[in-house]
Amino acid sequence: MARPKGKREDIIQSATHIFANKGFHLTNINEIAEQAGIGKGTVYEYFNSKSDLFLEVMTYNVDKYLLRIQEAILSKEGFQEKLLAYIDTHQAIIGENYHITGLFISTPAALSTVADNGKEVMSILCGARDKTVKLVEDILILGAEEGILHHLHLDYYSDLFFEMVNKTSLRVFQLELSESEMLQEKECLISFLLKGIGK
Amino acid sequence: MARPKGKREDIIQSATHIFANKGFHLTNINEIAEQAGIGKGTVYEYFNSKSDLFLEVMTYNVDKYLLRIQEAILSKEGFQEKLLAYIDTHQAIIGENYHITGLFISTPAALSTVADNGKEVMSILCGARDKTVKLVEDILILGAEEGILHHLHLDYYSDLFFEMVNKTSLRVFQLELSESEMLQEKECLISFLLKGIGK
Amino acid sequence: MARPKGKREDIIQSATHIFANKGFHLTNINEIAEQAGIGKGTVYEYFNSKSDLFLEVMTYNVDKYLLRIQEAILSKEGFQEKLLAYIDTHQAIIGENYHITGLFISTPAALSTVADNGKEVMSILCGARDKTVKLVEDILILGAEEGILHHLHLDYYSDLFFEMVNKTSLRVFQLELSESEMLQEKECLISFLLKGIGK
Amino acid sequence: MARPKGKREDIIQSATHIFANKGFHLTNINEIAEQAGIGKGTVYEYFNSKSDLFLEVMTYNVDKYLLRIQEAILSKEGFQEKLLAYIDTHQAIIGENYHITGLFISTPAALSTVADNGKEVMSILCGARDKTVKLVEDILILGAEEGILHHLHLDYYSDLFFEMVNKTSLRVFQLELSESEMLQEKECLISFLLKGIGK
DNA sequence: GATGAATGAGCCTTCATTCAT
DNA sequence: GATGAATGAAGGCTCATTCAT
């Protein structure tokens, strides 16, 4: 929709899609160039190597994710509001980018073997995950301060909750849930968080 | 008098480790053969292609996982017992195979790009996950029947809980938790399941 | 008010040094342009191709060599004087340009494989060598006319003597000879020419 | 003529000819493989890289040269005999391999820029030249011991004489000399060595 | 005239796969 | 059945050259 401003960004966006669809090794530079409407050599005017490009693709998208999540949370006040903002924004991002989530949602061990600079890629992704979990933890702490949550082990719970939100977001698309089912699951998620599923 | 059946498994085990360490594309057949102590051509006596071998590696390990989890759950009676058996066994398997978890713990989308027969690999892994989630759901249903849990949305909650158990198991190794911290997190996990973290 | 003629020579001089250091194929146009302080495209305003530039580099330097040798010989009278002028000038040029001699001192066969227009390059270098040998022959003829040398086979001997002078000049730098050793070798060279090394 | 014994030698011989004709950079591995009647990949079963192959080509040929020269000199007794053996053998080798001499007869500086491992190549060639000059010096020393030559500066003269023999050998082919002209030049060469060209 | 972004032909190298032994 | 030498398709990357500005 948005016209990318520079050729560099064109390349990153083509690369994002193709890497996401085919993985690092099955993607070839030629295809990225074609999709970006440029020549193969031009890719190398902007990036030193395929691995470098991959790294920048990851950084670019991860930064975009983090920025948007952060803004969403900051724009709201109060535990309830911030929590919803986080859940909704995460889900929205997954929805808008479902076709490329494969690149970013994975375990460290899996990621480290994707490319030959896997270690660097891994550190970028782990860093982003850690930052997001931290944001979640801040929300939970706020909840505790508001007297809604208890204070114990919030670092662990935020780590868990990150996974839960992510899984919930993915379910929408994996199971092709309807709008109302989606809302229901969100309520269930928050209910789980607050009260568990014990009787 | 070498057992030919043994050679096939040798190859699968070598392949498991190397695929896990380096990923599908950075692994080469030669290395797998060497590690299995056989010639490169011999691999092709047992497997049609590298992709095939990968598929069988996945199947082999996934089946082993499923079998062990199933046995652990079946060997116990009652919600509480079965739940603990599941958690402990999952964690034990992760512990024993932490160096190869990267191969198996990932999202469908990510997996589909690992090999050129990614779709098949994905379906194996998704199938295994679904089966495990089903086992978890059975446990939760049992809990509901025992009056410990409520009955609502247990399909969703088992999906979530699978992630939570998995994440908790990984934390032990990622954060190098001590035995006592590990136990504490397990308690927290069950507490979360039963009561949530609301005050 | 930059003199365009100057820019052309700038390029030739940059190119001379880089070609000499790295050879034709390992040299790239970009580097030549940078060293000359101009843009890459500008090189193509003055030369049709890399091969062309190489050819002109060879011509430029070979002409400079020939001119200087010729003048040195012409400025002197008599066999002895001219011979010394030739030896000294050749050695001086080698000394001043030792870092680029690799480009020019070579056998025809070797040269023909340097660039893709190797045949042309070869003919330039062979031409220059032939002219120089001719100058040497003229000196030897003069020596014969003065009764110092005999008349036989001077074309062959001048060809040989050219190699001897060249080798002697290179030894100074290859073996890092002192000033006095250098003088001694020059005496030996002339002694060899006049009397051989027989007893 | 001689059937090469192994595939490795086939490759070295194909490579020798093509490198000699086109130089290192204009030669491509494909062509070497084709000429050797094998697939491109097979070259890499025997050599690690194009540069490695080049190095081995140089070593192989240089060793062959040295061995033959050494044997020729050793098989004779006395200054006169050994000197002639050296000259004749050198000339014979040049004759049999005239089409590849471009690879080997060159100045150190020129050689160092041929390939990207030019320094190693250079050291091989310089080493071979030094060894040959040493053999020549031994002959001259023998000549001095026999009272035919004087003793002074034989290291320098052997260096010079190596060039003279080489140049004389090349002239035969460059100028397409007849058999009798060839013999005459050899006599002139020895005469020059013993008596110079002074009257 | 000067520039340098864009280009794509070309080449080294890897490695899954085959097949003669 | 077992082997590993041989293969060639495929792809990352370089760099001489062009051309719009």
C-alpha cells in the first residue's frame, strides 16, 4: 500500500516476503532482485551479502514490531487498557503479517541454524523477545500495583503470558476463527490470566 | 554379522544430531555418513534423498516423544498425577535432548521453510503437536470430571497449556535454573493453571 | 580551469601504479578512478575500456623509457661514453620505477596472457625491446668502428647484452646491493663484455 | 605422447597448457575439466581451488625442469661437457615446451601479480631459478678449477649467464632460427663467455 | 564533461545424487 | 549390500560498462 521510499527498502520488503516463504537457503538473490524490480547486482550495492541482507530484514521487521507494540502500550493508561492494547496490537501485527511470521516466531535453537550468521540473527530475535516480555512484565507489575494481580514471580509469568498471547493470535489464523470466536478466546485468555481454569 | 536394521538407525541418529546443530541446508550427507561410520553412498541404500532422510528423522524423534509422553500419562491415575507426569516427562525429554530441540520446537510456518519438502515435515510436526495437545486436553477433561477444573473451552486451554509447559521446560535450560528454582516454577505453573495470577 | 589533458595523465599514472602492483585482472577501474581523484565513469570519457587503458599505460611508460634512453645515448660521444650512459640510465630508470618494473620486464609469451588484448600489449613491449636492442647494437657497432670490439654477430650480442644490463640493474634492488657493490658489478659487466671470463 | 597415469596428472597437464595460453585469470576451471575429459566438479576432488591448482601446476613443471637439468649436468664430467649439457638441455626443454614457457620465464615482480596467491607462486619460481643459477655457478667454479676460467665474481657471472643461455634458447624460436644458425649462436655464446667480444 | 547508481554476464565453488566396482 | 569417485546444476558474488542526470 505504502510506496516504499527508497530502493533499499524495496529490497528489504521483497526479501522479507521471499525469505518468509522459502527460508534463507531456498531463497536466491536473483529472485529478490526480480521481485524488487531491479538487477541482481543492485542488491549488492545496498547489502554486502545474502547473510547481511537477511540480518537487516530481521532487524527491520523486529524493530517495526517493537515500535508499534511500545506505542500501543504507551498510548493507554491503566493495567486493563494496556493489557488489551498489547494483546490487540500483537494480534493485529500477526494478522497483517501472517505470511511472514514464520521468520520471526521460532525458538532460539531453531533460528540459530537458519542462516550461516545464525548466531547474530538469534541474538536479534531473542533481544526483541526479551524486550517484549519486559513490556509485558511492566504491564503485569502495573496490574499488581493496581491491586488486580499479585506480585509473585511476575518475570516468569510475563514470559509465559507472552507465549499465551502469541499462541492465541496464531490460533485465529491457523484455525481460521470467526470474529466472535476470536473475541471469545481473548476473554478466555484474560480470564485464564486472572483466575486460572480451576473451579 | 552386522544387523542391517541397526545401520538404518545409526544413520537416523547421526542425522538427528547434525540436522539439529546445523539445520537442514548446512548439513551435508557426507558428514552424516562419516558420523555414522559408513560410506556416503550407503545412506542412499536406506533413504531416497536428503529430504526423505530429514522426514524420517523427524518422524523417528516425534514418535519417540509421543510414545514416551503417552506411556507416562497412561502409567498414572488421576488428574493431578497425570498432569505432573506430563510436565515432568516433557521436561525430561527436553533436558535429555536439549541440543536437538531446535529441530522440533518451532512454529508451523517456520518449519515449512526448513527443507524443500517442508510441507510434509510441517504436517508431521503439527500432527504430533495436535496429538500431544489432545493428550493434554484429556488430562484437563479428567480434571473437570474430578471437579477440579471447569469444563469450558478446554480445547483452547490445552493448546495454551501445551505452550506454557514447553516454555517452562525451555526456561530451565535457557536460564540455567537450579533444581529448586525449577521446582518452584513448576508449582507456579500449576498454580497459574488452577487459579491464575489474579488477587 | 582544470586542464583536461592533465586528467588523462592522472588516470594513466594511477593506473600504472595499480596495474603494476596487482596485475591487470586484480586491478579494478574503481580503484584507479579513486586514486586519480575522479569518478568511475570519467575513466570511460578518456579510455574506451580497461584493456585500452592498459594498452595506453604500457605505451606511455614504454615511450618515456625509450625517449630517456635515446637522449642519454645521444648526449654522449664515443663507444665507452655511450655504453656507460646506456647502462647508467637503464639502471636509474629501473631504480626510479622499481615498483612498476613487473609490468614491463617480462617475456613476450608471459605478456600475451596478461590482458585480453595481450597480443597488442605484447607487440608494444616487443617493439620497445627491439628498439632498445637496436640502440645497443648501434653502440656496439660504434665500438667495433673504434676498433674496441670485433664486428661479428653484433645483432646477437646486443640482444644478449640487453639482458645482461637489465639483469645487472635488477640485481641491485633484488639483492639490495650497496653503492660500491653496484659499481663493482658494473665494472664486471663491462669487463665481461670486453674480455669474457676466460683466463 | 606418454599416457598420464592418473586423473590428477591429466588435470595438471590440461591446466598447464591452458594457463600457459591464457594466463591465470582468463582460464576457467570448466575448460580445464573439459580438456582433461572430466567434469568440472572432479577438478575439485583433486585440488582445493583454482589457485591451488595453479600452484601445483607451477611446482610440477618447475620440478620437472630442475630434475632434468640436474641429471643432464651430473651425467657429464668436466667443465666443457657440463656446460654444453646445461645449454643443450635448457634449450631442449624450451623447445619441447615453448608454448608454455610464458608461465615460467618471467621476472619475480611480474609473477607476483599473476594469481591471488602470487607470492607463493613467485617463491616457487624464484627458488627454482636460484637453484638453477647455483648449478650454473658450480659449473663455472669447475671451469675455474680446471684453469679455464678465472675465479672472480662467479656468483654474479652465473646469474648473468643463466639469462644469456635462456635468451639464446628463446631466440631460436622467436626468430625461427635454422639448425646451423642455432649452432653458431651456441658457439658465439661460449666464445662470449670465455673471451668477451673485445678485440 | 563528470558522475556513480544500476546492471548482468561470468565464474568459482558446493554438494546431492549416481553408478561402476 | 557397500562404496566413493565422478558429476553438473545451481547460486553467491564481482566488476567492467552504461547512461540518465
